[in-house]
Amino acid sequence: MGKGIDYPHYMHAVVPYAGRLAPSPTGLLHLGHARTFWVAYERAQQAQGTLWLRNEDLDGQRARPEFVDAMREDLTWLGIRWQDELIQSERLRAYREALDQLLAADAIFPCTCSRKDLQQALAAPHEDNDDEPIYNGRCRQQAGSTFQPGVNYRFRVPDGERIRFNDLHCGTQSFVAGSGPGADFGDFLVWRKDGLPSYQLACVVDDAFQQITEVVRGRDLLKSTARQILLQRALQLPTPAYLHTDLMRDHAGVRLAKRHDALSLRSLRESGMTAEQLRALF
């Protein structure tokens, strides 16, 4: 394996605290969201810092205005207050500028693999909480400084490099980039052929724009943090501190998701539960 690199964080003694809530309006918020967002809110309060609400509405097929209204209402009911709001669908130009910067640095490559190709490229079993299999590098040698519309773009990870970071809840984390034995993740998507950025790219660009000093989110995104650290390095952006909370699970041990309608904040509110009673479950 290649040499590992430890990445620095913001110095909170110098930079004012800024955190964010980043719900996606593709369904109703549930109990797991509420706990993570409450942790983010409390940490911003304790630091006397700023808290952003980020509306991650780039999934045009599933994002719906009624879920945007619902998430604002549910967060307010829970007792969370934020200072400002960012809407991702209004920031496509910023994401494209970041893509062009990566393209000029030869940090990304066009990927013309079909969905079937990508299924066959699965090099190792992946966790059920990781949304992207390890890529086998089929299109890796493709290059070019001119943007090609209608194709996916992948970030060319440093093969064999170990990405380490200290999580404020989970402790020291270490993930290996590449496609060989022992790799935890490979060349990952940064731009979709439908003209939209991936979650990884949009998140990194917005964290820098909002000057986020600490990211609070669920531990199912630990591996995404390693990917985002590589993007931050390539784009010469600072790396915030990270705190990944434990996941809440149902009685069967399955982590909560938006399919758990009975545990949505809206359903719990309608059942008569108060915000104080819900927060006591955290």
C-alpha cells in the first residue's frame, strides 16, 4: 500500500464555528435524522457558532416541494433554529466550475461504462450503507481537458493511498483508495451524464462555500468522508472536522430510512408526541 497521509482540520480557536444541517427533500425526516440534526444544533449552540440549513434538492426525480416544507416545519417543531439557508439546485454553476478545475488538473476522467458494465465492475462486496461499488478502472486511461457532455466523470483516486482522519465520535478512521486487494473505495463519480454533480462533489463545494468548520452526519457516510478529503485536496479547499453519529435502528436492527413512515417526525407529531418527548429518545 502507498504511504498514508493524515489531513489537517480547521483550527476552531481561530475560525468561528459553522455547522450545517443537510436534509434531502425526497421523503419525510425520521427519528434518525432528528437525532443527528439535534447533535449538530447543540454543537453549534455550544460553540456560539452559525448553523446553516442546506436543501440538498439535486435529485430532480424524487425531490418534492412538499418535502421541503415538511423538513422546515419538522426541524422548527423539534426546536432547531438556523441562521441561513442554501439551496443546491441554485448552485449548478459553482459545481460546474469545480468540475472544470478538476478537469484542468487531470484529476477526473470521462466514464462511458453502461450500468451493466458497472455491475460487472464490482471488485469486492460493498457495505449496504455504501452507495458505490469499487470501480475496476475500465475507463481510467481516458483523458482530455475538454468537457464531454452526456457522460459520467470519475475522480481518479491515488491507487493504494491510505486516507486517515480523526472522527470526533468514532475515533481514528482509515480507508484505502484504489482498485486492488484491500481497497475500500475506488474511482468515484463526481459528475453525472445528466448534467448534475454527484453528492460527493456538491457536498465538498458547498462545505467550502459555507465555510463549514465541522460536519455532523451519520456514520454511514464515514467512507464518503475519505472520498471528500481527496476532492478537497484536489480543489485546494480546507478540510473541516467531522463527527459521525451512531445510526438509529428499528426493532429488527435495520437502520432507519425514509421508508420507515411510522417513525417519521410527521407521524410522531400526529400521534401526539411532543418535541421534548422525542428529544428524550436521543
